[in-house]
Amino acid sequence: AFLRANRPWSHLVERGQVRLERLQPGVPLDFDGVELHAFLVPHRAEDTDTVGLELRGPRARLVYVSDADVFPPPLVERIHEADVALVDGTFHGPDELPHRDLLAVRHPFVRDSVRLLAGGRGAVWFTHLNHSNPLLAPEASARPALPPGFGVAHDGQVFAL
């Protein structure tokens, strides 16, 4: 109802440029030859629920968790079983925002996520990086090294499912 009643989203709906679909955790949705599964993600419930997505294609499975406070064991297992995972990489470590309480903006640190998510089936790509994250450094020598199987997602990247 909100999207239909408020601009600029209502224009997209009125013009037929988007089709609204209700995502319900636990209820798969067929989407362009891919089965889409929404699932709840632990996150501050400030304005709305936060969901992750699992896309199951004919050849591969992708898990997308771009905004999470923690990775509990069931979520780690889901990520381990994916062929590709795009996960929250907001902060690399606790020193990025020295004047801010990082508990107020909880996100798993990349350095901890690497240890927690290692050993899974597929590659893990970090997304949702804060401007302070050194993984965004323009010169490679200033970026922290990521182990094999981990990378930083970039605009235009394509994953075949």
C-alpha cells in the first residue's frame, strides 16, 4: 500500500514499470526461471523487517545477506551451502569509526566474517561496505588482503545461476 500511495514509487507502479510482489519468508516465489526464497535476517528492526534472499537457479544457488547484525549458525550454514554468497561487509574492523559506538550500528566485521564463513561450498563476496572500510581503498597496496574464496563485490558483477 505504501509503494502504491507514495511518489516516486507510485509512478513506477502506475506506469507498469514495476510489478509489486509480496515476499513472505518460507514461501518461494518463481522469478524469471529462478526460485526466490526470502528469509528473516537478524537486524535492528528500526523501520521494517530485514530479509535475505536465496536464489536457486538450474545450475547454482546464491545467498544475499547485505545487511545483518550477526551471522547465527543457521545463517552460516545457509551461506556455506551456497555456490555464491553476497554478505554484509560494512566494517572491516572496530577502528574505522573511532568517534562512534559501533554497537549502535552493529554489523559483523569482515575480518571476523572471513573466519566464520571460511570452508563453505562457494565464493563469498562482501557488499554494503561503509565509506570507511579499507577494502574500498583505490590502491591495492592499501587494501587488506582477503583469503582465497573471498572478494569484494562490484557494480555490474554477474553471477550465473
